[in-house]
Amino acid sequence: TMRRVVRQSKFRHVFGQAVKNDQCYDDIRVSRVTWDSSFCAVNPRFVAIIVDASGGGAFLVLPLHKTGRIDKSYPTVCGHTGPVLDIDWCPHNDQVIASGSEDCTVMVWQIPENGLTLSLTEPVVVLEGHSKRVGIVAWHPTARNVLLSAGCDNAIIIWNVGTGEALINLDDMHVDMIYNVSWNRNGSLICTASKDKKVRVIDPRKQEIVAEKDKAHEGARPMRAIFLADGNIFTTGFSRMSERQLALWNPKNMEEPIALHEMDTSNGVLLPFYDPDTNIIYLCGK
């Protein structure tokens, strides 16, 4: 057998290709709320997009094949009384989506099999427990009907969606705004990035912080922290000189990052999207 001289890169055949215009979703008035969520969520059947809505909060739900120009009168999901800040599709049911809003509530919605023909105003359940706007919603990856929400009251609540009850309320772990929350692969831990520049690893069932790193990124602009499939944590943030940074951490030893990479000096927050099947992280800047 001949020894390979050239090391094969697994990313050699990975490239991005912009889709053609007729495959885009066009003429959508995306929400103008200043909030660092991605404003959209997709699953194998639908794409959901938070839209600009006067007097309340709404999002579109489009079947994936419904590309092209979207009519202004297309029905929306519109039960919130304040702007919608985050949406997340249920991993176990492609017709169920959760939304968090400035109205301090979380709502869970059942989308008809073929999409909406009329606007949807009645959620399956309303989850009330936050005292300030709810900017983060995230379904548990493995347990059915378990949903996490985080609000500007610096609290994280884990809900039983079936009964509408709060199972766990983590309201004393964050002293400042929570930028994001990520479940690990089996849902036994969460990691958070916060405005106090800390990354925390939390065991929600024991209700304790099992690891934390102060000044994971030294800069003052927002950070993000996500779990990878192997249990490590990937973060994006800013250096003291306002350079955008990426870092990789082992939660069992958060003293120093496994790797730290400086990118550029743009001021856009980098939102990481992780594909566990290919182990590739996509970074999206607003």
C-alpha cells in the first residue's frame, strides 16, 4: 500500500453555494427588534421567520417548498402581545414550535400538517413564570415535552410542556443578562454565556454550577457558548481590542482554552450553528 503523502482534509469538499433567486423566500418583513437571535428556525418540513408585526408579535411558518414572493396577507402565528424574540422547533414533532416574547410569556404552537391557511392565534399552552421579556427558548434534545426558557430577569426555567408547569427554576445563577443557553447532546447539562463575561456549565437537575470560566472572552460585546457532540464547548466573543474570537473549551478544565482563534475586527456578533453529524460549525454574522 502506498503511503498517502498529502493529508486529506475532511473539509476539502465542503463549499457554500448561494441558491438561485427562485429558491429564496422573498418579500418578508423580518422583525426589526434589536435582539441577537437568528429570527428564523427550520426543520424538515417548515421554515419559521419572526416578522415585523404592529401591536404584537408574530412569525411566519412556511412549508419548505413555498419559495418565491410571500404575499403580505400570508397567515402568521400571532398570539403574543409583544414582539417575538426567539423561536425553536420541537426536535420530536415537526409540527410543534415554541416562541418567547417581550410579553414575558412562552407559547407552544401546533402547526397544521400542510402549514397555515388561517392565522393562528391560539397556542396549545402558555408558559408563565418570567417577570421580564423572554429572549431564549430551547427544547430538550432527548426528553419529550421538556422546554427551557431564559429571560431578561436572568432566570432559566425548565418546563413540562404537557402540564404547563415549571419543573426547575434557576433564578440565582446569573447576575447579569444571559446571552444564550445550549443543551449538551443528551440534555444532562446546559452551558450559558452571560454579560458578566462568564461561561457557566450547569447541571439543571442538581441545580448547581459544575464549571465556569470568568472572562472567557475579554471584550465587552456579546458572547455565545454551545456544546459540541464530544462534550467540549465552543465560544464566540471579542478580545479586549474588539477582535472577533473563537475558542474551544474542555468543561472539565476551563482554566485555559484548548484553542483560541482571532478573526477580524468587525463588530457583528458571531452566531454559531453546529452540525453534529459532520462536526462542522457555521458562523453567521448579522
